[in-house]
Amino acid sequence: MTNLLIKNLRILDGEPTDLLIENGRIAKIAPDQEAGTTPVEDAGGHIAIPALTEAHTHLDKSLLGFPWYHNDVGGGNLMAMIDNERQMKTRLGMDPHVQSMRHALKTAGYGATLIRSHVDIDTTGGLRALEGVMETAEKLADVVEIQTVAFPQSGLMISPGTAELLDEAMAMGADLMGGLDPCGVDHDPKGHLDTIFALAEKHGKGIDIHLHERGELGAFSMEQTLDRAEALGMKGMITISHAFCLGMPDQGRVEGLLERLAALDVAIMTTAPASSPAPLVKQLQAHGIRIGSGNDGIQDTWGPYGNGDMLERVKFVGLRNNLRSDKEMYQALDICAGGGAVAMGLERRALEVGAPGDLVLVEGVAVAHAIVTHAPRKLVVKAGKVTARDGATLIEAP
Amino acid sequence: MTNLLIKNLRILDGEPTDLLIENGRIAKIAPDQEAGTTPVEDAGGHIAIPALTEAHTHLDKSLLGFPWYHNDVGGGNLMAMIDNERQMKTRLGMDPHVQSMRHALKTAGYGATLIRSHVDIDTTGGLRALEGVMETAEKLADVVEIQTVAFPQSGLMISPGTAELLDEAMAMGADLMGGLDPCGVDHDPKGHLDTIFALAEKHGKGIDIHLHERGELGAFSMEQTLDRAEALGMKGMITISHAFCLGMPDQGRVEGLLERLAALDVAIMTTAPASSPAPLVKQLQAHGIRIGSGNDGIQDTWGPYGNGDMLERVKFVGLRNNLRSDKEMYQALDICAGGGAVAMGLERRALEVGAPGDLVLVEGVAVAHAIVTHAPRKLVVKAGKVTARDGATLIEAP
């Protein structure tokens, strides 16, 4: 745990001040502090924001560092994209540890100190992806805290042997049990949900399930999930990622789901996608539901988009939810920063005394300006330790 | 009209070649061309794309160059945002010529050689905005071709005196007659549409109408617009901007509208908004409908977003329409480049012999890579003349 005095920073759109981190936590925020023997950084009047939170990504599947991938599959067929990816991983000889190092460091360089990564578990790759990402998590512990989710990307009930691998993954130390479209991919919601809840219960861990199913189908799978969470007393232990069904037009139906989500303290992760129905953050906030966001996979066989920058994701959250005023931009930022940490079940990152010493100095004359321009970060600090400077992490990617 | 030989460029994802522009038009595309007395640019293997087209923006209202605008209005109330903007223009002492110079040059620096700008005409500002933008269009004629639309931003039927100003604006030389939400803003669709069609007919010009109205309301206003276009024989002369109603769920209804739009050769301009229903580009393309895109207003009293970069807009078109494969990324690019020019009623920009010598050298190892990273442009050429280099126009903004 480190001490650091950051001189002449502006907290959000406030007046210049100094911020002292002691033993990894914010100890004092006041102007004109004396450094004594504490290491000093001069913020030069830059704006400080809480460190960012990447709450939904896939560290094992980015193609960073490979020759550019020419995509001829397109976005029309989900199973074709899943099969293509599994085959390409082998054909390209991807090393999950190397890829996750590249991806995690890129994300950390943009100012995230927390990452939740789903990690593919399937009968082709076995546990290799999880081993690689866990090795990355260990190596980068001082730079970024990585949670892993054991994720049946290629299906569970349709792929015999996967349940046993998920069980091993949880025994190896995956932080959460994953899941995926119980109807849409597995075609067996009861089998899928019974299996992942049984494994979560066995290993005493929470669940983070991908739910792309739209409209009534998604609502059905969501209800089945909530029924099990309720029966097993898993309040506060469930995350539903994507949750496209919460963007359906039937608002009476959506409100009913939101009430149950709030009662069970379920967290929602949204990438704020432009091309899908999606949870509306203001509506969720009105119910007190924890919300995080993430970039999802970046530059992989699924598509060319994404760079790991959670400040650009703040912009996407704003654009998707029609957020425009300064106050609304702070709300979008919170989803990708402190609020995202809370959604991950961790302590809120905030620029206040007592909070973890995780912060980012950004370029821009105002917070909204920094968000919409998302220029390379000036400085990234985790628990009082400088981890990145001028857009690059101090540790180099392999 | 200028001559220029560009050596060692890659056209889209093709092999390196040379491209000769003579008298402002592409004369030859072949490797190892001799320059003779023709000026030469070395592209260094960079990818060339056709010049970009900004087909929907508002050059008169960006706050570029002003202190950062702190927005406390938000996105909830359309009329409040309209009134706030009109008042702020006076309070801040905005000069439409200076603002449009800043905005147009920023857009041109990102590689657009064509801009269609709506220009506010109202009883507060009168014709000042149009005068300012027309002055910019004249000054920047060698850098970017600017079309102007006389736009009743503050309403027409609800604001007596506006129709007379629009008449004057058209007499001054505005290229198109504008319009705005005949039901939603003016509350008098017959009055609004009769007025703008009469003015368009009087001055022999086309129409580009903002239509944010959603669902059945927008479909009604669209039908009323199409009825008049048909009756007045204005095939190919109408543009509908935004057209959110084409994103409504009732696909039978949408298909019926698309058939009429195609029959009357109406162009659609979409910003590919993340927070609104929107026309789906593949569906429009299937009907052969001309499509352009634009950044809309940037960094103004409406919101903090936008920078004038039409290559970033390609990314938004792709994200909004779930475009992922290389082929789909080319389609997204075309909407913001050659296809956008056609939607503006102009000659297609294309990298082929005979086409206008308008092109951009981009950074990236592949076209999709250039789109998703949208780094500053290496070189921008209009009619064989270099207009911008390394992200900056050769003419400086005031």
C-alpha cells in the first residue's frame, strides 16, 4: 500500500486542490498540502475522476497483437459466430494469457482499475482460457483487479462435458458462475439454470449470466433466474448482463421485472448497445438497481469495434440514453466508474476521504468535454500507485 | 482544377498502386506512374477512401472556440432546448460566420469535401445565420462544398414572420427549403407543409425536412409530405432527415412507406442515433433508397457530443445497424462518403477513373481498422488539391 500526494488537481468540475493518498486510501483532500517525504505528482490542473470500472468484457478473446482479422461472418447468425470463434482460436494459436495481458493492460492504460472478465469454458479449449486469465490477474494484481466468470460460450446443455468443466473452473477459483441465453442458445432453460445455480451453490459463488434474449423470451428467462435466486437466498449475488428484454416496449411488464430485480438486489451490466433494445439507465436508477457497464469483447472475431476504453464507453452510455446535461454526464460516468464497482460487489471508487486511492487524471476543460473527446489519460493511479502515464501503462504488454 | 499524382496508396483494402488526378478528376489508377511535371504526394502505403460527406449538420450553432458550455437543460424537453439555444446565441454573441468557419474546417480536416448544413431562420436572428454560412461557403469553396438549407428551427406556423424570412432566405440563394416536425413542433401539419412546399416550388428548389416524430405520427407527416411531392412532381427533390418513424416496430407499415419513398426517389439522412428508433440502412438499401449520414450539431447548447468527424460517424452507423463484416463496414463507409454525396443530389465520390478527385488517406492496417480507430487523417484531397494534412486543414480557422 502506497502513499502519494497529487498536487493541483480538479475533482470533477471543482476548483484546484491537492489529494493525499495514504496506505492506498484517500486520506485528505485540501489545497496547499505539504509533501514531506510523500512522493508527489503534479496534476497541472487536470481533472480527476474516480478510476474506471470495466464490468463486462472477455479478456481471453481479443485479437490484439495479431494481424488485422478480416471478418466475413457478419452479425446475422449467433451460432455461426460462436462456432467461428472457437475454431479461429485454435487456427490462430491464440494464447489466452498473452491475449488477456494485452487486453487488460490496454484497458488499465485507459484508467480502469477493476475488470470483470467472462472466460470461455468449452470442450475444445477446456480450462486453458481460465488458466491464462487467472495468470494475468495474478501478474497484474497491482495494476488492475480482475474478476473471472466461468462462461459457457458454446452452450451448456447442448455441449455434454461442459458442466463438468464449469465445476472444475469454479474449483480452480473462478469468481463467478456464468451463463448464456438459457432458451436462445441452450434451448433448455430449466436444464441450463438448474445446472448453473447448482454449481454456484456448491462453490458458494454468485452468478453473472449473459441474457441477450429479447422481449417476452428474455423476460421469461429472467423470471426463471429470479425464481431460483429467491429460492436459494441469493440476494445481492446475481448479475444479469445485457438484459435486452428490459428494453422491450411493454412498460408495465418491464416495471414488474425491475421491482423484482430491485427486491433481489440484482445488478445489471449493459454495454449501452446502439443496435439492440437495452435497459434504460434512468429507469433502473429510479428503482435503485445497481448498474455497471463494459466494452464487451474488443477487436475479436465478433467484430472490429472496441478498444478497452471505459471513458469512451461513458460516451456510448450517454448517447444510448440521451444524456446531455452536466448532471446526466456525471451519472453516465458513475456507471462506468464508482457505480460499476458497486455493481461488481466491490467498494465504490469515489474521490472522497476514506475511499480507495484509485483515480484518473483526464484531458479536457470539463468532465463532459473529457468524456466526449476521451483523449489518452494523463495519469492512472491504483491504491496510491501510479500504473499508467500519458496513455501507456508502466508495465508493457507482451 | 488541379493535377496531382499520389504514389503508393492502397485503395480500400487493395494492393499498393498510384492514382493520378488531372483537372480535378481521377484520370488513371495504376502502379509505377511517372510524375513528369505533375505534383506528387507519397502516400507511404496508406489506405485511400473516397472523400467523406457530411450530409446533415448545423454549421451555425456549434460553440467551437467558446469556453466550454455547461449544459443544465438536458434532453427531456424539445421546446425548452430550442428556446434555450435561441437565447444563448444572443447572450454569447455568436457570429454565425466565425462559428461555421470553425465547424466546416474541422469537418474538412477529418476528410469531408461535401457538407449540407441546415441554417436557423427565425424572427430573432433573421437571416444573419444564413449570411454567415453563405460567406463561409464562398470562402471555403476550394476546401469543401457547402449546401445550405433554410431551416425554421423555432417553428413556422407558431412563429409569425418566419415564412416571409424563409422566402427571403430562398431568394438569397439557400439551396434547399427546410422543415421541422409539422405536427410535433408546429402543431399544424397542413399549414407547415403547404407553406414549405409553396416556397420550394416558387424558388424551384428541393426540400430537406427534419422529421423526429416517431411511430404513427411520423408516418402520418411522412405521408403528407409524400402526397405533396407526388402532386407537385418533385421526384428526386425531397430529403427526409432523421425519419425516426421508419424505425417503428410495425414492419408492414414501414415497408409501405419505404415503397413510396423509393418510388419518389426520396433521400433519407440518418445520424444512426443510439437513443432513438431509426431507419435501418440495410432495409433502405434493399429498396434502393439513397442514404446519407451526418453528425448533426456538434458541441452546442443541445449537448456535448460530436466533433465533425464523418469517419467516426461510419463507426456509429455500423454500431447502430449491427454491421461487423468487412463488406458491411464498406457499406457503412459508403453512406458517409460516396453514397452520401448521391443522397445530396451530387456526383458520387468513388476511387475510380472519371470520378471527382476527392479522397482521403487514413491511418490503419485495414479499412475496418481505420473506421473503428478514426485517427487523424494523413491527407485530404479535394478536386486534386491538398486541403488538409495530418489532421489539420491548410487554411486555419478564425
